[in-house]
Amino acid sequence: MSLPASDLSKKADNRTTMELGSVLPETAEVRDGHLWIGGVDMVELARQEGTALYVFDEQDMRHRMEEFMRAFRSRYENSDVLFASKAFMNKAVVRIVQEEGLCLDVSGGGELACALAADFPAERVFVHGNNKTPQELEEAISAGVGRIIVDSRIELARVSEIAGRLGKVQDIYMRITPGVEADTHEYIRTGCEDSKFGFTMLEDFAYTCVGTALETPNVRLAGLHCHIGSQIFALHSFGEAAAVMVEFMARIRDGYGYTIEELDLGGGLGIAYTAEDAPSTIDAFAEVTCASVRELCEQHDLPLPRLLVEPGRSLVANAGVTLYTVGILKTLPGIRKYVAVDGGMSDNIRTALYHADYEPTIANKADEPRSEIVTLCGKHCESGDAVVVDMPLQRADIGDIVCVFGTGAYCSTMASNYNGQVRPAVVFVRDGNARVTTRRETYQDLLARDV
Ligand code: LLP
């Protein structure tokens, strides 16, 4: 794997940090040339805690959670917002999710364990996954989780068997593949027909399986679920998915005489990774989903279901940044300029995996214009190891602290120990205070599992 050839005609934008618009966390500011977030000097924080370092603006996260809750509850009383913890998870964020009144979407035993360790109420936990192991299902059912999102007919039988053995009746949703092609990277598109997720609607399979679910002991079919993909800008895709789902609910009522009480439309709202990106707002997303469900239910004469959404990225991505220290500079004439940082694909695999774009700045030169085009490469033994490819940056010197914006989602949760790299600490900043919420890994941690 190597990097795409550099576009040598690309010009630096000469923007200073505060001109980067919606990629910035809410409390970002520049004081005496330094980038501050949450009232904390990022240069000072990097010195204290070391780099690479994940930093989250707590106020930003909380405000987005509040905004999501308000956007939905003000339009649709019987609604809930679930935080998709695969985007970012540690015990501290779980506590914030609880304080802000959201529910939690977990996608496996590990995420469930973290939720329970942070005392998150099990009945507000929703369990996802296309291949939950029998052990994970047993852990979830015995913990008393609110809903299990059943992904296949085989899993339906498994949930029934385990719940029966534990003497419980488990509330379930069935995940349906609505056949909607969302406008996003193909690797994170999940609603189209060729998907490993959910019950396909082809050849009436999903419909038949609803019948099976209704006759299956020890489970109660509480609702339906769909998730069409991630980092979606075009809101009409959500309206289309809602239409397919509500029509399906009507068909279930007509065919089986059964009313589906809850409808979970998944996550997927896109965010700004570059200053040019213009994602939809939380309000516009809420408007499309709430209005579509309401209208379609009226059309089909269905009672309004409880409506749920599961945002991950749009709650945390722009609240998070990653700090690195510049270690090596290399200029390859006529090719590109490399600025090597003390992290890389181990703390952010998204660039290598999806050719993701990010906006960087130098935290100790935050008021200087970004006058060069550089590639921020990592320290790993792989040519494609880069965090930022061909983006503007201030003139870098060794020892500078680079801040990469928009890394709050799917970076720490997808981190690895490649090349024996210890995973970064996670620090939350707020009102001038910095608190470590996940400590940096140590070499002892790396060795702890070897026998
Ligand atoms: N619900 C379900 C069932 C999901 O599978 C996902 C994400 C979400 C909710 C949250 O979606 P969001 O609001 O964050 O878009 N690693 C990729 C993203 C994979 C998304 C997986 N599912 C990335 O780094 O872009």
C-alpha cells in the first residue's frame, strides 16, 4: 500500500487555525499563538501528557448530545437518541451519555462490559452486531439489556434459546436491509442489498421471518431497525429508508395483525472533516426523519411508533483532536514534503483505510498562515501510513505540536498496537481543566497477555 501521487499544483490555503470553520471543536481559540481547547493550552498539555494524545472538548460533546435530544424530542415526543459507542468509548463518555439522557448502542460484549462498568443502566442499552456470539448474547440477556437487535434467523433462535434458559423474555428488534443506497464510501454503506447485515427484503425473506419471530418463544418483537451507512450528507436517503420501513410496518399490520411499536433508523449523519465540507445540521436530520415517519404513518393509518436514532460520529468526531510531536522532516523534490509525527495508522487508520481527509494545524503556530502543502506521515513500517495527505500546514519545525482536527470518532476505537505502538491516552478538557479519562498504554500492557 502506498500513498496516492501528490497533486503538485495544489496550493496552500494560508488559513490560520480559527479560519477552519466547522471542523473546530466548539471551544477552540488561539491565545498568544497557541491553540487552546476547553480553556487548556494544547502545547502545554502535549508537554505534560506526551504525544500522540487524543483530546476531547467535553462541552462540545455535551452540547451536541443536548442538541440531538432537543431536535428530536421537540419534534417527536416519543423519541430517543442512542449514542453509537463504536464511534468512541471509554467509561467517562458513557457517564456523559447517561447524564445527557441518551441511550447507548453497543456492538459486542466488550462495549457492553464498558457500559456496565460505568454503571450505565442496562435497560437503556441496545445490543447490535451481525454475529454476536452465544456468550455475548448470554451476557447481554443476563445483564437485562433493553433491546437486542437481531440480525439473522439463526440469531433469533439463539436469543430465544438463551432467554428461555435464563427464564426471561427478551425484547428484540429485527434489523432490516431496506435496499437504500446511501451516498458515502462503499465500505461504510450498509443499507444496500448486498450487505452482511440484517434481514434482506428480497424474496420476502424479512417478512417471512417477522412471522417466525412472532411465533418464537421467549422473545417479544418490539421494533424494527435499519442503518443505511455512515458519513451521509444527503438527507433524502434517510427519508427513503424511513419510507421503506414504515411501509413494511404497515404490511406487518395487514398480514400478521401485529403493530410494530418502535422504529430505530440507525445513525449515519455526516460531519465536516475539511473546512470545505458542508454537512447537514442535526436539526435538518431530525426534521427529515421525524417528518417522514409522521407523514408515512398517517398515510398508512399507523399509530406513531417510538422513534430512535443512533448517531455516533456526529456526536463526537468534531469534539476530538489528536496531538502529535513533529520528529522528522523530509522534502522529496518534485514529489512531496513529509512531516513525520509520533503516531500514525495505529491511532488513526481512517486515512489509510478510506482516504479520509483531515485538517491539521501547528498548535504552537496557530495564528500563522498554513503556507505549505505537506503529508503528515506516521512512524509505522508501511508506505501508506499517513494521517493527513497533501493538506496545508504552517512551516513545520522539529518539536512542533501538530493538532489534527475531527479525530473524535472511529480513531481511538479503531486503534492498534502495530509496531508495538502503545495506544494514546484520552484527555477530556473543560473550563480550564484537563482530566485523563483513559491512560496511555505501557509496555507492560503490551506484554500482559503473553504467557
Ligand atoms: N448504528 C449502527 C447499527 C451502526 O452500524 C453504526 C455505525 C452507527 C449506528 C453509527 O453511525 P454513525 O452515526 O457514526 O455514522 N469506521 C467507519 C464507520 C463505520 C460505521 C459503522 N457503523 C469510519 O471510520 O468512517
